[in-house]
Amino acid sequence: MSFRPDIVINTAAYTAVDAAEGDAELAFRVNAHGAENVAKAAELVRSRLIHISTDYVFDGHRTSPYPPDAPTNPLNVYGASKLEGEKRALAAMPSAVIVRAGWLYSTTGKNFLPRILTALRNSRPLSIVRDQVGCPTSAHEFANAIWKMPGISLRGIYHWANSGSASWYDFAREIAQIAQQLGLLDEAPQILSVSTEESPRRASRPSYSVLDPTKLARALEVSPAPWQQALLSDMTQAPAILA
């Protein structure tokens, strides 16, 4: 091979959680076999590998943040395929680093933040789930953490998240409040809270999937910002994109 990178960061994934329930073969081809192939290639050219995984490898039965060594038990095909990808990547390359993150958002792309803002601007009635709890995590801050990782010696499984926790309902209300502060909304329509039973989805979700980033934060010598602070910072720095 002529291409021999020092570091490989594998962000590729099949992330359509509900669609994966009807296309498990494709989800596993991308998330499990794909991860294995990347790890094999990285091992072949002696690159370092950072592979991104998900909080959906857990079943949500805990009531306190999940450490990296907590038992896994995915509830859906997406989570199962990502967990298999972790196992295959580490088998192919024992020195690989797995970093799990969940509830990632950014000011661009298809994710919760722009989707909620669009709905609020269109004054559409919003019913948001209140009984699924995680931690809204800034993709910008996650990227900064990943950027620091090659500078230190790491291997195995780690977690990254902003600090704190929230339901999807809490997250939506915070987006609406900040949007009004920044002048992105004149007035936010009412946001109603509903239960998971009242808003069924094809794939089951963990009711609690807050990740404990302590191990990685200590290694990087950083402190993850509270999720509300990170959200305010992200939205303040990108008002033109969100407008």
C-alpha cells in the first residue's frame, strides 16, 4: 500500500436507527463488517485507529451514567450492529480506540437541533418525548476531543459526552429558549411532552443512555462543558447558518 496514514478516524456508519430494523443486513455490513475492514487496513499499514461508536449499545436500565466497562445489551438493530463493529475492530486491531458518543447535534446536517428549529419556525405543533434521557453532546466539542486523542497513548473503549443530562423534551425547550434569545425566533410555539408509548417508533430506544466521559476527560486533561453551555455556544457562533 502506498497510502499509509498515521491516524485513521472512522466516522462512517449506518445511522438510520428505525430503517435499520427493516434492513439489518445493510446495517451490519456497514457498521460491523465495515468497521472490521477499516481496522484490518489500519493494522496492515500500522496506523492508529479511532473508531466512533454509540450509546445505543446499552439497554437503558441504569439510572446513573454508563462507564466504558458497563455491560452492553442493545435494544435495536442499529445498536447491535455498532456493538458488533466494536468487537470486530478490536479483534482485528487490539490497539484500536473505540469512542462512544450519543445524542450528537450540530448546527448543520440532519440532526435534532436544525430539525427542531425548522419545526418551530413553521409553527408546527411539537410533541417531544420526555421519558428518554441522555446528554445532548456538541459535535464541535466531540471533534475537538478527538483531535487531542492522537497526542496521548490510548487504547480500548472510552466515552465522550457533555456534562449533565436531559430528556428530548428538555433539549427541545432549551433550543427554543436560546433561539428566542438570539432572535432566531420571534415566539416559540408550545412544545408538548409525551411518553414513548404515545410516540412509538419502529426501533426501541434506551430510556436512559447518559455516558460517563470521566476516563477520557482525565486522559485528555479537559472538562466537558455542561450541555446547555455547549448548546448556547454552538448556536451563538452559527446564527447565520441557523437563521
